[in-house]
Amino acid sequence: MTTIAGKVFVVDDDRSVRRSLRRLLTNAGYKVEEFASAEEFLNRADGAEPACAVLDLAMPGMNGLALQQELVRTKLPLGLVFLSGHGDIPASVAAMKQGAVDFLTKPVDEQVLLRAIESAFVGARGQVALIKWLSSLTPREMQVMQHVIKGALNKQIAAELGIAEKTVKAHRAQVMKKTGAGSLANLVRLCTKAGII
């Protein structure tokens, strides 16, 4: 199996689970950091690079779903995989709705877990790309984009922003070029993913 190099954060209160996951993931070529609680993870993890977090669901203090909500709020470029011995359908549905790549139960097939982690890295790298293109937009391009994704016409945007329609067209073209969206539908999808919508 080809792995995508990167860091995996293992957040689980069971030391033996953390140790076995470290062994598996290190052998697969990943850098691994272990955390015994959600709070410990939040205090020490950073979003400097795309990463994956393998989260336990039931932990003392903040549980895995609460940790996921906090990570979604902070917009760290993390792909999330839940690995729990206490999973149930409502919990797995909640995790997936919040953007988890997978919800697996212990004991887990190693290959299934590694595939889920690879998918999580693809998602995390996509988040980094979104952040990058967002930061490349000028303030005026951002304003134009926000009107475009709401379905406003160039003429309406020009009137709203007090600029020429020709200028709106130029900014709109730059937004499409920088984001690589290709179409309004794709632009809306990207903005939804980035939390702009």
C-alpha cells in the first residue's frame, strides 16, 4: 500500500491502543503523536501541516464528538477518522455529518484503517488548498466572490459595490482563475467547504 507521508495524531485514553496504533502507523511510514485525552490534544496540536487525527469516541472529559466540533470550529487542516469500541449509529451519523472520513469500530482491520487515513490526508490537503486560494484573493475579489456565490448578476454586483460592470467581470475572472473552480457550481461547492457559505 502506498502511503501519503504525514503526521497522524492518535487521541485515545487507552494506552495499549495508542501503542499498537503507533506501531502500525510508524511501520506504514507516518509520523505519529499520541494523546491520552481530547484536552491534551487541543493544548498541543497545531495546524502547521495537513494531518490526520484518529479519535476515540468515549474518553473521560471531552469525548470524541465534542473534540470534533471544536476542531471544525478552529478549521485546522485535519482529516478525522473515528476508531471506537463504543460506536453506535447516532454517533457515527453525527461524526460523518461533521466531516469525519470514516467511523470504524475496534478491533479494526489494519488495511481498512490505513485506507481511511489515506483518504483523510487527501481531505486535509484539500483544506490547505482552500485556505491557500482564499488567502490569495484580494479584498475586492473576495467581495465580488461573495456576491457571485449568492447568485447576483454582474450589473447588480457593480451597483452594490459602486464599481464598473467591466471591473466586476475582471474580478470575477480572477476569482475563477485563482480558485480553479471552472464553474459557478464548483465555486459554490468550494466556498461551502471553506465555510464561507
